[in-house]
Amino acid sequence: MTTSVWTPPPADEAGLTQWLHGRDPVQRDAGGGWHVFGYPEVKEVLGNHGAFSNNVVRPVPDDSPMRLYRTGNLTWMDPPRHRQLRALVNQAFTARYVAGLEPMVRETVGTFMSVIRGRSEVAYVDEFASPIVATAIARMLGIPDKGHQLFREWSKNLLALADPSVEQNGLQKVLTQTQIAEAYLHRFIARRRAAPTDDLTSGLIASEVDGERLGDDEIAGLVALLMSTGQATTMTLTNAVIVLSQHPRALAELRERPELLDSATEEIMRFRNQTTRVDRKTTREVVVGGHVIPAGQQVAVWFAAANRDPRVFADPDVFDIARSPNPHIAFGHGIHFCLGAPLARMEIRIALRMLLDSTTGFSVDPAGTRLLDPRLMFGASEAAVRFDWREAA
């Protein structure tokens, strides 16, 4: 099967969005790698973990600070270890447990709402979206209040890795922060082993399947995974104000019909997919979309394109807060479907509801907004947002 001529993806949002249009569902680039753009083809790849390995990251040396992201990182694993580790995590991170976090999430959102309320312009990511996510994770884990700032700085530095405007030492900041976080987490986990409570860390320590338990390195790695994947929630909260300010009619309708908040959240994730793409590697020859992909090939799986596939989504370039059905795959598909999706949806719903109830309007100032590299993530490392606040009750 022939494909269209390959052109490299541009690094600006408008250019990349246009570039994603009209892509063949499966395409090979000039460098030999493969790209999957179509919705059914993307789901096929994500659902076939036997042929498409998730272990695509170069080995991390034992003396590298990045080893924290290696051990216990479900996103870098294939079965059977992935299945074993996820079973252990699922014992502690249950749907019932997540539902019980709602009062804590509401309190966390309220804390940072009080920081920005009444101010005409806000550094939205740094002062609202990012600290909500980082603090909720810290509180869920049982981290004491004095450790929350560490998590906020960690979250901020991780996000900066996708910011093309950040100075060259951005990676060094993450490495330094990771070393600090790893030492802190090991001390904290040791304390929880000695004196467990009802937090997630204690639950992970107590989790047992077929006589196997999680080690300290694996628990610390799972925390690092929560922090890195939590950036997607930060970006969805950021993308929400960007998209809604660009679509004032949709924002007005959402204010008039608050029951549309859940579907609006799903449409934000479809329309401005926070994770643009993920990578896989073929373990054997496999056919996808009529193309034979040999073994050992790098495969880029483009969520952002799949979620605008006209074969699945009518008028895919229209932002429709009432879209139904909306089977987007912003959280992935298959065995690597995002473990934290229920928590992410809860955080987003509560934060957006509180913002809508507290304001009469808002707009994003492009001059004060630093967009991320859309080839990695759709979002912004900072967004200057102007708010019109309601009078306090």
C-alpha cells in the first residue's frame, strides 16, 4: 500500500494541527520509523501489547537520577511484569478509594482558588492548575504539609521539559529535583513502613498478590509516575481555559447549562489532546491498516490525530461541548489505559466547576502565555488569564 509523501511535523500548534489533517492512517517517515494516525489503527496498536512493546526507553544507568522513573514505572513495562505490578497497585488504588478523595480534592482546589480570587490577572499554571494537581497527589500519598512545596517544584520542573522557551539547563533542574525527591520519598516510605496510616503510600506498602509485595524502589517509582503523568491533568485544566476563551459561545452555554460540564471536559480532552503521541516498538512483523511493519521498528502513535479522525468524530474540528458519543482516547487504550483517569476527571470537574461558579468571564492573554512543544503535549507552561470575578456570597 502506498502512502503520501512524508513531511516532518512542525513545532507550532497551528502548523501541527494542519499537518495532522489528511494524514494516511499509517505512514512511514524518511528516517525509517512508522506513524499511526487513524483512530481504529491507533486503538489496534494500543490494544496489541504483544506486537507493540511499551518498553521503548533507552536503559537508564543505575547512577543516573532518572532511575527513579525506571523502577515501578508501568508506562515503560510489558507483561507479565506490567500485569503483576498493576495488580498490586489496583489493590490500593481502587475506585472506592478514589471516590473517597473528593473532599480532599475540593479542599485543595478551594485553597488555591483563595490564592487567585479577586485578582484581575493570574499566572494560571503556576498559581492554580499545577499546584492543585501536585498538592492533591502529595495529600493522597500522605505527604505532610511541609513536603508539599517539594512536589510543587518537582511538578513545575517536569512540565518545563516540554517548554521550548526554557533555558538549556531545564533538564539539569529536573535531575537535581529528582535526586532530592528520591531521597525524600525513601525516608518517607520507611516511616510509613514503621507506622502505617490510611494514605495511599501505606496502602501500596500493604498490597500483596500471590505473596508478592512492592519494594521501596517500586513505590518511589510509582510516585514519580504519578507526578509525571499528573502533568496531563495540569494541561487539561490549562487547555480548558484556553479552549473556552477561544469559544465564548460554548463558555456561555456551559454557564447556562452546568449539566454539560462532564461532556465539556471530555470534549476539551478530545479537541486539545494533552498527550500528543506515545511511542511503541514492534516485537514481530505486524500488519496495521494494510501496511506491513517489520519487527524492531519504532512506531509513533498519534492520539491528537486519532481524536480528530472524521471516520469516528463528525465535524472533528468543531468544539462541541455536547458531543455524544465522544469515544476519545486521550487517556489511552488497552492495558496501559491511564491508571489515574478517574482521579484526573474528578480534579478537572471540581476545579472547572469552582472557576465557573466564581467568575463571570475569563480570557487568556497570548502575550503572557508560553505554549509547549505540541509534538509532545498540547498545553502551556504558563498562561496569563484575566478573570472577572463574581462578588463573594
